[in-house]
Amino acid sequence: MSDAIPSPVAGPGFPRMALGLAWLGSSLGTSVVGWSAGGLPERLLLGASVLGFVTAGAVASNRRRTVTLAFSAAASTVMITAGAVAAVLIASPEGLT
């Protein structure tokens, strides 16, 4: 019996489902935080959450696996950057005006 971890590129199954659910959960969380932030951080986080929902749909569709995983990695970079910028804007005294 092999202990090899299945590759998410190899086909459908749990790794792809988990990635899609992770994108869905993080997009929902980002949209809730963005909705409660207000101002520029709100627009920034809501835009990032829309990107997350698109990525969740792409991952769940299970088409063009290699491209989808590269898109997922790029989208996560954008989400992290948007979250960091929004956090700086929220933390600054002038950020919410």
C-alpha cells in the first residue's frame, strides 16, 4: 500500500474539494469583514472576496486543472495583499475617513 499523497492536479476528489471549500469559506469571511469595515477597506475586501468566489467556482468546475491551480495560487496572493493593505488602512487613524 502506498502512502503517497494524491496530487490535486491528478483528478477530482478530496484535495480539490477541500481547496474549493477553503476558497468559499475565506471568501465569505473576507466579505463579512469587508462589509463591516466601511470605506476604502470595504471596497478592497469586497473586491477580493468576489475574486475568491470566482476562484472557488473555477476550482469546483474541475476543468483545466493545471491552469486552475496556478490561478488559485495567484488569487491567493492577491487576497493576502488586499487583506494586508486593508488591515493597514483600518489600523491607521485616517484610514476610515
